[in-house]
Amino acid sequence: MMRAITTARDTDAATPAGGADVPAVMPLPGLARPQRRLLAALAGVLLLGLLAGLATGTQGLSPLALWADLHSEQAGLVIGQIRAPRTLGAVLAGGLLGLAGALAQGVFRNPLADPYLLGSAAGAALGVVLVLAGAAFAGAQISLATVAWLERAGLTGAAFIGAVTGVAMTLLLARGALHTLRLLLAGVVVTVLLGAVSDLVTVASPDALRGKQAFLLGSTGYLDWPALGLMTGGLAAALGLALRRARVLDALTLGEDSAASLGLDVPRERLALVLLMAAATALAVSQAGLVAFVGLVAPHLVRRHAPGTHRWLLAASAGMGAALLLVADVLARALIAPQELPVGVVTAVVGGVYLFALLRRRGLGPA
């Protein structure tokens, strides 16, 4: 019964008409022409973005400087340990946020939903502030080297635990995922509460303010190869689990009653989707900080240029998020080189301008 939800455009759009010659290069099966075009565009942007990321350094975006760096004695350090990890990390973090955004908008049936709605951002920020404040307090008791190690090793873990804890508090306050409105209101309450606690800790330990600010603005500058391995595994697992529940999201678009009539346990399925969204968001936030608007804008762009069922939307949103954050990271490093803009500032400006133009042109209706 669930198979009836899949639209014909996603299954038959690539089938040649009767009697027509089969093209020399067969189109991708199951994808309509707009989807194939978007897929090709994303592949091109990602390829060019990866090359641009490797070519962007202290001199800005410079292919000639990249050629010189590749033939220098420091190539392994500059390219292999600095530029390559942060460039690939931007792709992976953007993919996680794009996927989480598509899940959030599907679960809440709201095109303005984003991955931070349920308290994950406030929880991650509080975790970071607690670690920074604890390190500052412990500085008087232990060596500075130990404090530095605790900060470096503890920030990502604290951000991940804080993000998951924020979502858990939201689910506890909402008494599960039975009602989406109650879930959203609980998310607002938890976000305000955790934000207030974070501010109180910052007041008590002013040394944590600078680190908190850097985390809130987002950065790919601290990513390394172990972090990339963790994000690669997390993205693969999250995308695989999300695609398995794509038909659940298709059913939810028909309404809760219709989804229940198809035999779905709506509260249980929604809870599973919320937990998956929280895990993907927490992993991205713990590694790259609070990067704004990627999870909100990526599904919008996919639905606008190549709509389809959620099986397509989830995968394409991950690709779109990867492309958006990669381009933003290159711009953040190139615009005012040798200094850098926080990547979250770039995504906020670009995403904010896009949504402003979209809402001005189309009103508050769905995109």
C-alpha cells in the first residue's frame, strides 16, 4: 500500500516513448529530467569546489599558488593536513545538515523547519561553554598543557552530547513525538532555557565567551582526518537509515490520519525520524559549529528546481547542503585573505538573502 505513494514522475519519467530510438547514453533510471540536471549541476559544483578549496590559502583563491604548493617541501602539511581536511569536512558537514534539514521539514510538514528547532543548537552551545569554563577554572589547578588538551579533546564531545541532550529534553517535555505542535513548542522552551544557562555560565566565566562566539559562528578550520572519518561514517549511516524511511515521510505529507490508515505507527515513526535528525545535526555541529541556514535552504533549493518524493529529496538535500557549505567555506577563506570570515556568517548572509527574496516574491506559502 505504501508503494502507491511514489509518484509516476519519479519512476517513469526516464522511460522512452514507444517507438522512439534509445539514446546512446541512457539516462539515470528513475530520475526525471530536472532531477538529472540538478544531479549533474551538484556534481560539477562539488568538483570545482573541491579544487577551489585546495587552491585557497593565504593568498586567496590562486591556482598558481596551488601548483607551487604541490611542488614545495611543505605540500604534505599545507595540502594534506590543512586544506584537504577542511575542504572535505565542509562537504561532509554540509551533507549532514542538508539531510537533517530535509528530515525536519518532512517530519513537521513545514518548509521553514530547520535542524536546530528542537534544542540541539542551544544544547551544543551550552556543552561548549561548560567545557571552556571548566578549563578556565582548572587552569589554576593543573598545567596549561593539560588544559589545552582538555579543550581540544572535549569540545567536540561536549557539543555532541549537549546537542543530543537538548533534543532529549525537548522529547521529554513534549512527552514523545505524538503531537508536532507540542514538540515545536517544547523545542522553543528548551532552546530559551539552555540559552539562558549558557549566558549565566559565560557571565561567571568570561574567558568562555570568546570560545563560545567562535563556536556559534561556525568554522571548518579545526577539522582533521579522524574527524572526517567519523563524519563519513555518520553521514553514510544517517543517509542509509533516512532512505529506508523515505516512504514514511511520503505518507506523512498526506496527513497523520491518512498515514495511520496506511498502517503506520505515526508517533513511533516520527520519534525515529526525530532521533535520526538529532544525531545528524549533533555530529555536524560538534565538528563545524553552528553553521546557519544550510539545513533550511538546501531542501528548499531541491524542491524548487527538481521536486520529487522524499527518497530523492533526502539524498539530493544532502548533496545540496554539501555544495552550499563547500562554496561558503571557499568564500570565507578567499574574500579577505589572508584572514578568514566565519563560515557561518557567509551561510547566514547568503541563506538570509535567498529566503528574504523567496518570501517577498511568493509570500509565506510553501516553496
